[in-house]
Amino acid sequence: MEIKELALLSQKYLAGAASDEEKDRLLQWYNAYDEQSLTVHLKAEEAETEAMMELRMRRRLHAATLPETHQKVVPMRRFNWKIAAAVILLLSAGGGFYWFQSEKKASLVQKAVPIMHGGEKATLTLADGTVVNLDSAGTGVLSVQGNSKVEKTTHGQIVYKHNDATSTAVAYNVLRTPRGGQYKITLPDGTEVWLNASSSISYPTAFTGKERNVTITGEVYFEVATEANRPFTVKVNQMEVLVLGTHFNINAYADEKTINTTLLEGAVLVRSGGDEGKLLLPGRQARVSASGNKMEEVRRVDASSAIAWKNGYFSFDEADIPTVMRQLSRWYNIEVRYSDKVPEGTFTGEIGRSLTQEQLLKVLSQARINFKVEDGRRIIIYP
């Protein structure tokens, strides 16, 4: 079959306008392409063999004229290749895979829904309980608390300016990001802090004692200002991270199995449950139980992937579907449900955090996740 005829028949098939004779021609074309060999590879259910099959298909189709369209996503192992119940086309021009079943079912990717990526969003709770919405707050001084002034810069960041006057009162502020939000703040000592979505940090408006202590939830990246005589301590649950001046990331979301502290520069001491703790060197990650009272593992990691969120992208390394969807749900503020058991499979790669709705759903489709969108912002995952 000529490539143009193949493309035309595929278009009609997608539109549900293909006749029985045209469907037969598609199936005949598919069967003629070493169907038995494909069956063996698909049944193996291994990433390498699937990649081999895709490469053969790429060589088979040197060009394509079929425009992009919404696609039906069905795990490869679900196809019954022996009875030629489906046809697969790799469109090298568009760089994507399109999977079609012969049964007439509604597409799992529905028309556009209002799913938007996150942005600079946060609230600041002052010492007196006043809550400032930083999304809408103007630039300049937001509050004066004791000897400290809180300012919002023209770049949308929060900074604290402290005078030398003596004050015995210690006031605390809390910065919170919602789902679909992130924010940067400069603490009174000059430490720079980035908060990922659905995170918080509680801190004094001035560090006046011999220590600098803050408390966090969610995921936070620190670039701590060096002060040799005043250690900086981050507390989360029963875990503490002690530093003098360094760069590190803490992932402490309540729905994750462990609290992960990843060091990029300098050195930190991670303590949990009152133990002596373990010293981390750059490129190392400490994993502590979610309750914060048990050190589970210290291992070498790609530290840059731990702060991919800060740099504008997601980074996955053999991540399972729930792990991927938890990250997406926080940033895109979407609800994720599973209709039955959680599908198997892992994912490795990077995607941007500024994807449009169409791009996001296409990524899920190309990852062969079987899903549908309900009520605008709910994604249902099927086995």
C-alpha cells in the first residue's frame, strides 16, 4: 500500500468514516508487516523490545502526511495482534505514536478542559494573623513587624530588611504556596528559599539568637547564607537538617513514602528521631521515613534532577505512574483517581512545567497511560 493511501485510510478510520472494505485493507496492510514478529515483542512487555519494534516501524514509514489529532491510548499488551484487531502507525513527521483499535469507542482524550500549569502564587501570614495574597499585592513595603520590614520586589519576590535596633520580641511569619503555585523568598539572614507547589515555611522575621531555625512542609530548596557562628536548621516532622552554608533540597510531601534531602553543594547533617545523624556530601540523598523518625537510606543521586522543579521542568528516573501523577497533580492542580488497580510501568525523562493542557494530555497519551478527563480537572487512570 502506498504511504499516501495509508495516510488517507487512517484519517477516515479516525473519523469513523472507514467502510468495512477500507478497514480490511488496513488490517491486511498490518498483517503483511511481520505480524508474528511484532506479537512476540509485544508479549515480552519490555521497554527494549518495544523500542526495537518502534524502530522497525519507523524504517517502514519513511514519511507521513496524516495531521496530528487526538488519540486513543491503550497499553500495547492489550492488543490481540493474532487476530489483527488493531493497526499501529508511527508517524515520523510528527514524531508521535498513534494507536488505533478496531472497536468503535469514545476517545479517552476529550476536548479541551481548563487545565493550566502553575505559576508564582503564595500567601504570607504575618505575626498578627493577617494573610496577604502575594499574587495581587503591589510592590514595596507590605508590613512592618518589630525591627523588620517585609517588601515585595519588582520581580515578585519577598525580602526582609532588618535594622539594628534591639528588640526582645520574636515574630514569626508563614509563607504558603497552593497547589499550582511556587514562590521565592529571601529570609532575614539573606538565605534564599524556593517553595514548590503545596508547600510552606515558617520562620522568624529576624534571626536574633545563636541559631537560625525554620520549619517546612512540602518541597523546599535552600541556598543558605553562610554564618559560621550561627548554624541553620530546617525542621520537618521529627527530622532536622543542620547546615552552616550550603545548597540543598528537601522533599517532604505528606503523600510521599519518604522525606528526601538532596545535597548539591557544601555539607549537611541529617538527623531523625534524635539520633546522631548522617553527614551528606554533594550528590548524596538521605531518605527518612515519612514520620521523620527513622533514617532509611543514604545513596548517590543526580542532584540536579532533585531541583528540576525549581528550574522549570519535571525529571523522572524510573518513576512509577503514581509518582508521576502526584507531581503533575500538584503543579497543574488536578485531581487524579484510579478506576481499579494502578497500572504498571516506569518512566524516565524530562518534561517542561509550562506545558499547555493539550501538550500535557499528549504526553500522557504518548506515555501509553490509559485515561480520561472528567468534570474539567479530574483525570481517571485505567489499568
